[in-house]
Amino acid sequence: MTVTVVTFVVVTIAVTMAGAASVIGKRETTEDYLLASRSIPPWLTALSTVATNNSGFMFIGMIAASYRVGIETVWMMLGWIIGDAIAWWRLYPRLRARSGAAGTITVTAILATGPEGPRRSLVVAASALTFIFLGVYAAAQLKAGSTALHALFDWHPATGVMIGAVIVILYSFAGGIRADIWTDAAQSAIMFVSIVLILTAGFLEVGGPGKLATQLQALDPALLSVWPENMTFGPVLFVAGFVFAGLGTLGQPHLMTRLIAMDHTSGIRHARVFYFLWFVPFWAACIAVGLYARAVLPDLSGLPGTDAVPDPTELALPLVTMELLPDIFVGLALAGLFAATVSTADSQIILCSGVITQDMMPRWRENYLASKLATGAVLALALTVALMAPETVFDLVLIAWSGLAATLGPVLFLRLFRYPMPSGTGLAAMAAGLAAVILWHNSGHDDAVFKALPGILAAFAAYAAIRWVHTVRKRRQPIR
């Protein structure tokens, strides 16, 4: 255990220092704090984006989901990757080009600004939604990171949340978004090495796919079912829901900010190659780890520490790591988990602080100190949610992701393709998307069709309906 603790502490400090070292290149400007002066090379953009995208959702949520339901989670992976790939090919180049041409720092500013000038009401609404949902998202990351400390030291999850919050402040004040991106590069290597080590250990313990399938069949035949039982609306809509989740990446400001921070638009082509070479095998490996964890530890209830978390399956990764790996590698894997989640929380909190100073309170736009104070305020919100919310990491991430995908995503899409966006129309589209996500989440059909699909479709439908009404009224006006 001593070796595990030492390894964990050393690796955590090393990764934290990698971010803190970004102070070497920082400038005392708001644009540098929020966008790293648009100087990030494509390969680093890709590693940072994929590490931020994965972090706690993959390490905790996705592995837990695979542990619970089995191989059917592969449909989430396939659908999500298809949607994400479409966005990388068709949408992200437009986003980077639009941001560079307009000199905008935040995604909300791009969303709310067109040829007719900025729409103040859209800026405020988009900023408020970003603040709320990214605050929830950051809280999920802090909760995910705390599981590593809970499993390793048997600390109460609240202690891990507080430690994560302290490290977030160190990252933020050291170098802003540049600190996150530098840290993400180190995390990417650690995350991949960790998941490969765990997967290899599972293979050696259980055997290859055939033996794994035999064990899972004995435990619960449903774990090998390709399709879930409750597909109320059929397999096409089931998979389409996850495709829309992937497309909803456009509405995630913490990810889009990394693309805006890239040094040139043409780098998108190279960045997406690095991105998918990392993203696809890592996600597949996380699903496999969840299945091996179920075979190695078929019942998590009653194991040390499981009574302190809302869902014991979200401790599947830390517990199987400690079961299968030597102490030194346990420390490495859990440090990678902790660092990944904290850095993701930091990027979301910095993004929220940018929304406050750049969009909601534009008089603070050039105030470097105000950006840091706003970071502290947003962290306080995330900390409160992390300590008080009863939901699991998986649920919190999917709620926040869907909310942003269905509100910011459609309006930003229409803006990138230069569709007219009157304030009332944009607000109605965001309201429709948000209402659809909330209603679908509480409808009981969320497992049959992921809530991002009805949310995004509702937003586009609201926009189309209002524009149609506007066109009809315009045609009926008498010619003078």
C-alpha cells in the first residue's frame, strides 16, 4: 500500500507541475488566460480535446455502465463516434474560421453574433446556460476524481472533492487554459497506459474474449445481449440517439474552446487524425475493462468503500485496479484518473469564468483579475453541486451534455451556416431544446432514445416553425 500511495502522490504532483509549468509561456492578458493566445498546435489540440472529452465519463461512468449492462454499451460508442466524426469534418473548420475572423474569445460570442451584430439577449441566455450546465459538468468531474482517493485512502468522497477543488485553483491561477492543455497532454499518455495495463491484467486473469464471454454468460446472460430489452422505439432510433449525442459535441464550450485556441484553421485536418486514433481504441478498451471488471469482481456490494457512493459500480475501475495490478501500477492508474478529472473540471470552470467576464459582464472584458475572481466563483458553484447532488457521475455528465447539446448546439450550427437568427427565434429554439431534454429525461424513455436527440430536433423544429410563420406573414403583407 505504501508503494501505491507514493506512486500516486509522485504522479499526481508531476502531472500538476506539467500544468503549472505553463506559467513560462503565459501572458498577463485575458485572451491568453482563456485561449492561450490562439497558439496551440493541432496535435496538442487533439490530445487535449480527447482527454477532456473522456476523463471521468470514461474512467468512471462508461466502465460502470459496461459493468452493469454488458456489451450493449458498444452502441453508445459507435453512435457517438459517428456523430463526433461528422462534426469534425463539417462543423469544426467553420467554427475555428469564424472565431478567428471575428476575433471572438468565447463560443457564446460566436453563437450570438452575426452580420447584424451581437444579439445581447442571446448572449445572456447562452451564457447562463453555459454557466449552469458546465457547473454541473465540473461537479461531475470533481465527484469522479474523488472516487480515486476514496478507493485508495478510504477517505470520504467529500474530501476528494475538496482536494480536487484546491488543485483546480492551482491550475487556473498558474496558466489558465494553457495549464489545462499542457496537463491534458501528460494525462493522455497516463490514461492510455493505465487502461492498457488494466486490460492486460484482466486478460491474464480471466483469459481471452471466449473465456470472458463464458464467465459473463454464467453470471448473467443479459450481459452478452447485443441489444437492450427496453428499445421502445426500435434499434434505429436507439442508435440515432447516440449519433445526436456525438453531434452535440458542437454545443460543448469546454471542447470547442480548444479548437478555437488552435493556431490555424487548416490544422483541424491534422488534429482530427490524432483525435480519433486516440479516442476510438480508448473507448473500446474502457468497455472491455468494464466487462473484465464484472468477471473479476461480480458483486461489488459489501466491498470496502462502496457504501459511501451513490452507485457502487462507479468504483469498478479503482477496485479492479487494486485487485489485479501491482501496487506501483495501482498508484499510476488512480493518479491518471484523478488528474484527468481535475483538469477537465478546471477547463470547464475557466470557460465559465470567461463567459462571465467576456459575455455577461463585458465591462470586465480586459480585466485579468476579474477573470480569476470569476474562476473562484464558478468553482464555488461546482463544489456545492459536487457535495450536494445525489446523482451519479454518469447521470450528471449526460444531463449536462444533453442540455448543452440541445440549447447551444443547434443555434451555433445555424449561425455557422449563416441562417438568420433574430433574438426571439434563437431564444425560442434554445427554450424548446431545453424543455425537450427535461421532459424526455423524466419520461421514462431515456434508456430507449438518448435525450440529446429529441432535444436537438425540438430546437431545430422550433426554429423552422418560427421562420415559416415569419415567411408566411411577410408574403401576406400588402405591397405598397
